[in-house]
Amino acid sequence: MTTDTHPDPLDVLIAGGGVAALEAMMALRSLAGERVRITLLAPEREFRYRPMAVREPFTIAHAQRVELAPIAAEFGAQLVQGELEAVDAVQRRAITRAGESIAYDALVVACGTHGAPALDGAITVDDRTLGDALRGLVQDVEEGYTTQVAFVAPPQAFWPLPLYELALLTAHRAYAMNADVELAVVSPESAPLALFGEAVSRDVARLLGKARIAFHGSSTARLEHGELTLEPSGLRMRPGRVVALPLLEGPRIAGLPADAHGFIPVSELGAVPGVDGVYAAGDATSYPIKHGGIAAQQADVVAAAIAAQAGADVVAQPLRPVIRGILLTGDDARFLEAELPDDGEPRSTIGDVPAWDPPAKIVARHLGPYLARGDRQTARA
Ligand SMILES: Cc1cc2nc3c(=O)[nH]c(=O)nc-3n(C[C@H](O)[C@H](O)[C@H](O)COP(=O)(O)OP(=O)(O)OC[C@H]3O[C@@H](n4cnc5c(N)ncnc54)[C@H](O)[C@@H]3O)c2cc1C
């Protein structure tokens, strides 16, 4: 896509190269046309489709990666390689880690999170290294060297779905190889995937039961000398291996507010309070669920707010979050959906056919169809 120049376009800087950044870029171009001049500031050259990393330990395939340069070019954005380090809100300038200063009229911070190990001695789930980190474990289970594995979510279980997928995929592989293994999921959630609501929790509990995976809910875990102690029950186990989700931290950009974990607070239109012209979207924000579909919905809200600021005929609408997820089980995938009202319980459904199209793991209005096009179809379930 090329754009004609507008007499006085708004300069929009988007920091990030993940779901939220790309969705914001695409939505903004669609809503504001040539009223905006977009720059994408990203440290990496590729977009990684992170959810498919859970398959890597079980196959030789890798999660999808797509080069950023052609995507930016197609949406008429300038791609700058670098990392946002600080924001000078008075001068409206973004400072990169390399010391470059970039002027903006509107800035979208979509820098994601950093993960730190939650349990010393456990394998930490990191989508960049998951294949290598877990392939040995899967092999040990297949060959009978490892007979007990615990999958542990840390106290702030921002997005526990990959943990359930890894447990279910491990069980499926073990039973296919006639290997005898005891698997357990330990989570602070009161029920499996409780954030999706009751219908989903019940179904996931059934799947765990069928796969003979024990579920220890409302629990946190300590790991010392190979022994896992669950709190508050005091239950002890000695699994051969422990796989744990990481503790997540926000990006902590100097000049921007942050909560205790470094996440950026935002208004319901994605604006960062007290800093004019700065917006944030995706995992970097203090929204409690770190999920690609939510990141994309936040990016769409921010794009509409900026498009309106640029003079486009658009009314910015507050976030109405809906989580959609695909649970990989080794057998047929399960498609989960939940509306998250401000008050009350999530309204959820689960089934074996998706209620959305394309049937991708990350549901994003603009990025989803873009990735599903032609040669990019590997992002699908
Ligand atoms: C194993 C796993 C499975 C998952 N499964 C699902 C799933 O099934 N469905 C789903 O919807 N979600 C899933 N998620 C969550 C989903 O991947 C994230 O919620 C989503 O990627 C968040 O998008 P984001 O753009 O906010 O952050 P990210 O995708 O993390 O992107 C952040 C980007 O910012 C860049 N960056 C970092 N620091 C800076 C900086 N200082 N300046 C500029 N750029 C910077 C990074 O290089 C990256 O490009 C899963 C996550 C994992 C790890």
C-alpha cells in the first residue's frame, strides 16, 4: 500500500514489532489514510507468532516468523530499528536506547513484557526457546526416563493457556508412545482457565481428567531441592521435572507512569494518563490479561482515537474486551470465547469449531486476515 502525502499529516510513532504494534499500524492506515505519517520503531527484524511456540517441543516445525520490512512497506510506514528507552513528553520526543531522538505528535507504546523465571530449577516457558528447552523433556517422557512432570503457573497468572496446552500435548504424546507418566497443573486459578468463565472451565477440567492430568487450583508453589510445596495446602510432590510460566514485568519506559510491575496504566481509550499524545496497547499495559487478541483490540481502540485526532471521521470507542483462544490438545483443538463485562461473570462458550474467521490463535481485525493470506497461513490452528 502506498499513500499520497497529506498537507499536514500527524506524525505517529509506534514502538514495538508485535501484535499490538502491527495491528495499530494497520488499523491506523485503514482509518486515517494519509492523515498520518507512521514510523515503526522495533528492535527486531521479524514478527514472531508466539502462540504456536507450544508446538515446537512436539514437532520439527518452528513458530511462524514474518519479516517486518515488507509489512511496514505495505502499510506505508517507515521502519526504524531500535528500542524506545525514554519519552520527553514536553518536547514530544521519543529517545531510543542508541540515543536517537524521534519527534512525534502521537506515540503508541506497544513494547510487550519481559519474563523472569518464577521458580529456580524449573524450565521457564519462553516462546523464543521453548522448542529447545522442552524437546529433551518430551523425549525423556517418551523413553520413560521422566515419569512425573508438574506444570506451574506463578501467582500472577496473566495468560495461563500455554501451560494447559503443554500439559495436554505432553499427555497426548506420552500415551501415544505407551509411556507411563503422572502430570499435574498447579495454578492460582480456582478452576482451569477460570478467566474464560464457567463453561470453559468445566470443559477444560473434563479434558484434564480424560488426559489423567491432576489439577491443583488456588495454589502457589515453591521449588526447593527438587521438592515442590504447594501453598496453602502444604501438599508436597517430587516431580522429575517442573515447567513454569514466567513472572512478567512491564517495559518501564522513563518518562511514563508505571505500576509496581512496570506496566503502563491506560484510560479506556488507551491514553496514558498525564502524558499528552502518548497511548499504550497490548501486554505492556496494566490490563491484567496478557493475550494477543486483547492486545489487538486495545490497538484498534488506540488507532481510532489517533485517527480521530488526525481529523478522520471516526469516533473512538472504549475497549469492550472479548477473549478468543484455541486450546491445542493433541487431538482436536478446542475454541474458547468469553466476553469480559466490567461487572459480573464472563459469558463464555467452548466448542470444536471456531466462531471466528480466520481460525487463528491470535484474533486481530487487521493482522489476522493479513497473516492468513496466501503464504502466511501457517499461523492457523
Ligand atoms: C507460549 C505463548 C502462547 C500464547 N498463546 C496465545 C494464544 O493462543 N492466543 C493469544 O491471543 N495470545 C497468546 N499468547 C499471548 C500473546 O502472544 C501476547 O499477548 C501478544 O504477543 C502480545 O502482543 P504485544 O504486541 O503486546 O507484545 P509482544 O508480542 O511481546 O510484542 C512486543 C514487541 O515490542 C518489541 N519491543 C520490546 N521492547 C521494546 C522497546 N523498548 N522499544 C520498541 N520495541 C520494543 C519486541 O521486540 C516485540 O516486537 C501466548 C504467549 C506465549 C508466550
